[in-house]
Amino acid sequence: MKFIGRHWRIITTILLGWTLFGVFFALQNYVSAAYAEQPLAFSPLLVVWLLCGYSWAVLTPPIVYLAKRFPLERAHFARNAALHLAAAFLAAFLHLSIYILVQRGLFGDPARPFAFWATFQKLALIEFHVDLLTYWILVGLWHLRELNRRYLERERETARLALAAAQLETRLAEARLDALRMQLQPHFLFNTLNSIAVLMREDVAAADRMLVRLSELLRVALKSESVREVALRDELEFLRAYLEIEQVRFEDRLTVDFGIEAETLDARIPNLLLQPLVENAIRHGLAPRAGAGKIVIESRRENGFLTLGVSDDGEGGAAVAETGIGLKNTRERLEKLYGAQQEFEIAAAAGGFAVRIKIPYRL
């Protein structure tokens, strides 16, 4: 059915094209005659030109076949051009013959003798060169269609390859981000287990509480390990669970202040973004000192951006803190996710250090 449907569409297109040809030239002759003050009846003109067009309609499929079978391409140009030249003469002969015979059958007087060859010679003097040109126009139109088809195919293939390359690049970027995030989790786990090992020698009960909270925290982390973005409120919930573990270790020495704007709680941020910053603040700011220390965690919305900050008043300076794997990975993740639309700054602040992150505000 598809085969039949496709061929009917081709036949319909050919007939429609040659019908338009006949109507156009009939109108042209009619208007020209009227302008020259030698008016002609439109109906006979239309019949003559439609007869001419439909004669070509019969020849169009074999001409298209020859154009397709013997294209005028560089590899066989001379051979195919010679073949088409011969075919053009044959097509012109056949067209005039069909035209004469059909015209005779429709309008001829059976009582009068029919001199085909004399009629052919007379008509050929006027029309043969036009028929040769018509053949080459049909061949040229097929080549234009073929060039357009190939161009569109190349465009589609180029678009497909570009899409495949973009998808591959996206998957590669996602794989790199996953690798960076997976580096953070073992790093955090190692540091926490190391803290528990130290605490076991000082306070077994505290170490036990810390281990229980670590297991709860890991359960939450495993649930969200495949999630690349979370709401800020979820990240803060995870962060508070982590800080509970650290407060078992540091007790009253660790104070945490949250300065979170309410409108930022639903903002989307990379999963496990704040925990490495806080861990770095504890490791380089609070752990080296004997006294108490404070960590401040802030968020605010500014001109379409979300600004996050983590600062401490401890002993570690910015230069020391910046060498940590957590901050290096965080910087790299932000660059891959947001490119030039992000800022990541580390600076000395009140004896400790401060990290400021600026990313697009998205819900």
C-alpha cells in the first residue's frame, strides 16, 4: 500500500505540474492576443496547451529515471551527458509524435488524408529546439531536487552528530561531577571515622554516640547519592546531622550560627555542597585551637543569584584551608556546573577563613 500510495503521489504531482504549465501558457497566449488586438478564444488555447503539457507528462517518468540512473556527476559526466543528449532528441521526437497523433485523434477530420511526416516536419521547425530545452530543464530540475535532498540529509546528519556530541559531552560532564561528589563522600567518611578512633581513647560513650549518628547520616546520604541537586533546606538538614556528629566530638567548643534567609530555602544547589566547607572550617579553624570556636553559615538572594557563605573565627588561614580536597572539588564542581555564572572566593576573616559561593538562583 505504501508503494502504491507513493507512486500515486508522484503521478498526481506530475499531472498537476503539467496542468499548471498548460494553464499558464494558455493564459499568456490569450492575454498576448488580446493586447495585440487579435483576440482568441480561451478554450481552444487551453486544450492545445494542456495537450502539449500532458504529452510531456507521459515522458516525464522515463526522463526522471534516466536522470536518476545516469546523473551528470564528475565521475561519468562525458558518458552520461552524451546519453542524455541522445535521449533529448528521442524525447523531442516522441513528444511531437504524441502531440500530433492525439491532436489528430481528437480534432482531425477522418475524411481528409493524414500526412504524419509532413505535419511533423512543419511542427519540428517551430518546436523541436523547445522540446530539446524542455528535456534538459526536466533533467536539471531533478538534479536540483537531488542536490536539495542531499543538502537536507547532510544538515540532518550534522544536527544528529551535534546532538550526539552534546549528549556525550553532557554525560561526560555528569560522570565527572559524579566522580567529584563520590570523592567527597569517602573523604568525609574517613575523617569522621578518624575522629571516632581518636575519641575512643578519650570517651568511649561519646564515640559510641558519634558512631550511631554517623550511621544515621550515611543512611540519609545513601538515599540521595544519585541526586545531583537538592533544595537548600535539604542540604541544611543533612548539614545539621553532620554537625551533631562533630558536636559530640567538640562538645561546647563548637558553636554554629545559621543566617539563612527564608526565601532561599527552596533554591536548588548541588548535592553535598556545604558539608565540605563546614568540614574544612572545623578541620582548619576549630580543631587546631584549644578554646571554643564559631562557624557561621549564611544564605541570601541577590539580583537573581544565591549567595552562600561559611566562615569561622579559628586558627586556619585561607591559604591553608584552600589546599583541602573538599574545597578543590567544590570549586571544580561549580566551574563544571555553572561556568562563568558562578563565583567561589576564599579569604581570611577574623583570624580564620571565609568561603563565599555565588550561583544562579533557581527553584
